Amino acid sequence: MMEMSEAVIRREHFMPGLQLLSQAERKVLDLLVMGKTVKEVALILNKSVNTVRVQKSAIYEKLQVRNQAQAAVRYVYSQ
């Protein structure tokens, strides 16, 4: 039987970048995964649209994905 720590290590091996996300980036990703647009995320988090775009780009780079759908899949499977 696989121990919890082994499961976490294996998950992080297949989900690179998740541990690198800042708290702010995780909030943005949470909302994007829920299907919110960049503009909606900016309004909800009281940030500029440009700030959210920059954070979104950083999230994609850290998760090694190219779009919102890939980021959502990576995030959901990490939970």
C-alpha cells in the first residue's frame, strides 16, 4: 500500500510547478478553473486586468501549460 508521502511525491512529479505558485497565483487559478474570465477575476480580486494577465502567464509557465484548459486539468488532478 502506498503511503501518503509517496502519493504526494508522485503527484508533484507529474504536476510540476504547483508547489511554486504563490498564494495570489493560487487565488487567480482557483477562479480561472471555475471558468471566470480575466476581467471577472480582476473584479473579484480587486486587481487590474493587466496584473491578472501577468499572474496568469506566470501560472502557465510554472505549471508548464499553454492554456486555461490545461491549467485547469493540471490543477484539478493535483487536488
